[in-house]
Amino acid sequence: QVQLVESGGGLVQPGGSLRLSCVGSGFAFDRFTMRWYRQAPGKEREMVAHINSDGITDYADSVKGRFTISRSNAKNTVYLQMNSLKPEDTAVYYCYAWSGGYWGQGIQVTVSS
């Protein structure tokens, strides 16, 4: 059974940092391209960051220079380090295993003073 379980979300002040984690199971994690998406209230889901099996990364323009995606294949985990957070980063963040179309359950990130 495929599972993607996110953790690390919460409430943070503007300018603060959070690190999201996503643990995958039930599939060959090391062979999969992994992505983080987010969806803010009233908006469409958008891709935030992407990392392929070779570790090549890509980012949405809105988060470049602030967010970093990484992975540990030994731990079947993909991370999203989020720095210099802004209120507009508030959203539910989802982990996604691209090749298989697998989604995590989502985790709330709220940036507010």
C-alpha cells in the first residue's frame, strides 16, 4: 500500500522558517521524482518544488531563493526547507510522487503575526 505522510507544518511568524518532511512507503522511492505542491484557500493547487531521482531540482518563481527541496533515499524522505516565510506562503502543502500519481494527505502551513 502506497503512503506519503507529511509532517512539520504549523504556525510561524513572517520571516520565520519551517521544514516539511514527507515519508514515502509502498513504492520504489529512490526511482521517483518527488514534488511539493501547495493550495491556498480559493486558489488552485500549484507546484512549489521538484526533485528528480538524480537530485536535480526546480522551483516556482515565487519561492526561488527561499525554499530548498532535498531528499534522503536511505530514509525514503523528501524535505522542503522554507525560509523567509511570507503570509502569502500560507497554504496546505502536499507531497507528490510524480511517476505514480501518489499524493500525501496535506499539511497546513500558516504564516501570520
